[in-house]
Amino acid sequence: MALEAGYRVRGIVRKQSGIEALKSTLADEKLTANVEFIVVPDLTAPNVFDGLMDKVTYVIHVASPLPSAQVSNEGSFHSRLLI
């Protein structure tokens, strides 16, 4: 785990409520001291990551938005994911 190896971690969540859920999985307070969370409600918004990646050395992508029933054209959904 990156935290156990001494890395600082910046996590991006879509809702504030997601932060507490993630923090509850980190039992060790030493680990949580090296975690920063940022709320980004719409990951597909233009320029949403501007400034959020400053001083970031590595990126580990562990989740992505999934299409909902409201998406009528799968191609348009996938094109929005390309940033």
C-alpha cells in the first residue's frame, strides 16, 4: 500500500460523504495523516483536474464513473471520459 510505504496520497471523491467512508478503512492515524481528499462532483467537467495534479508524481486510477441508464449514446459517454 502506498501509505504504508510512506507516500502521501491525494484521493479524489465525488461526494463529501465518501471521505468519511474511506477514512474509516484506514485504522492507523499515522496513515490518515498522509491522506488528502478532494471533492470533484463531476469528473467529466472541462478542466476539472487543473491544479489538482500539482506536485503529483504518480497517478493510480482505481475507479471511474460508470454509465447510467440516462446515457443514451455509449459513444458520447466514452468520449467524455477522455480528458
